[in-house]
Amino acid sequence: MRSLLQQVRYEVLPAKATEDKVLAHVPRDVVITVTASPVKGLDPTLDLTVRLAAHGYRVVPHIPARLIRDGAHLADIADWLRSVEVDDIFVPAGDADPPAGAYQGALPVLRSLARLGDPFTHVGITGYPESHPLISDDVTIQAMWDKRAHATYIVSNLCFDPRVLGDWVTRIRRRDVTLPVHVGIAGPVERTKLLAMATKIGVGESTKFLAKHASWFARLAAPGGYSPELLLKRTAPALTAPGAGVAGLHVFTFNQIAETERWRRALLDRVGG
């Protein structure tokens, strides 16, 4: 478990106070990934990426396919990020409905980046341990296979079930998906704060967020709530097994940044080694 906690990425939302929270609480060896909002667009993501990179962080902006207008827009984004020495991006499909342009999913964006000369050293794509609400499990795994020539790693979406998460890692390896995986887990999130943060994202978006992830809130509200430590303890054997190819953790902080780093440090102290 210690190795998972040491190789960690924190996903943050580009809110007004995010920069100050990261500077106050997150060491420079922790990678920061910055989400993108279908309501607010890419500009807040790109702006925060540049500011955090200037402070010495390795920053990974989320560039959802459905927020990209066209190939020229993608080229401009790539040129701008490379000008500030950002060499890692995460390319999900995104939730913008309707999309900003012609891109409906991540694969066409990845192919466009290849035509631009592969401007980024590292490119992440999404994996779905729990069933996608609209896409079958076999299709999502096939999608990872199709993207493997263009991507360098996978970030798994949130999963609260240790068995499902472990089985998913095993399944993608059996399908010869060999990209390293950053396992997505929720940090020590409190249900009331998560609800408040969802509301701050934007009225339209928060409604979609709550509807899409109703099962998350049901689990958070269950007796005993959610414990990231317990999830890791139950999943660690599968995630650290030979051949699992897990590169580390991708922690969804929901901007509870100080709480997340305190939790990680405390757990590192407890596991020792």
C-alpha cells in the first residue's frame, strides 16, 4: 500500500481558491490534475494549469473531447501548453451536451494529436471499473484497446467496490491492455462537503453530476460511510500483484485538498516501511 500512496496524483477542480489550497498543502512531488467543466469550458482549466506549473508542480490538464471545437482549436491548446512545458494531458470524452464541435469521443482527439506530431510525452485515457451507464463493459475495454497506440496510461474512474476494482484490473490485462493504470479513488470526502462542492460547480452541471453519480452518494450515506483506507486495504493485494501494472493512485479530492493530504500523510505513517 505504501508504494501506491507515494505515487499519487490529486485531481482538483479549477475553483477560485484551488491554487491557494494546493500551494498551502500539497508537496511539489505530488502530480496535480485539473478537471474541466462542461459549463465553464476549458479556459479555467488551462489558466490554473499554467499557474500551478509556474509554482513548480507537474500539472495534467483534462482536455475533454467534447469541449474541443475543431482541429485548429486542439492545435492551439497543444501549442499553448507546450509553450509552458506541460507535457502530460488527460483526454476523456467529457460530458458536454451538445459537444462544442465535431469531437464526440476521445479516440478522434488522440488521432488528431498524432497528426500534430504527438506534442505530449504522456497522454491519459479513462477506464471504467464499474459499468458505464450508457456503454457495456466489453465496449469500454475495447475502447481502451483501440486507444492504446496513442495513449501512455489509463486513469480509472471512481469505484467503491474492492472486488469490482480488482477484477477490472485482471480483466483488462487478460484482454492485453498493457498501459499502466492510475487507480481512481475518492479521498476522505464528507458527504455534506461533496454535495456543497457539486453545487458550486454550476447549477446545470451539478444536476447532471448528482444524477449520474447517485450510487456514490448512496454509498457515502451508508452506515459507516466511505473509508478510502479500507478500500485500499481490501484492494491492495490485487493492485500490487505481479502483472497488475498499477502505477499509483489518482485521488479525486473534490477540492478537499488539505484533508486529502493529511489523510495520505497519516496513512503513510501508519503503514510504515
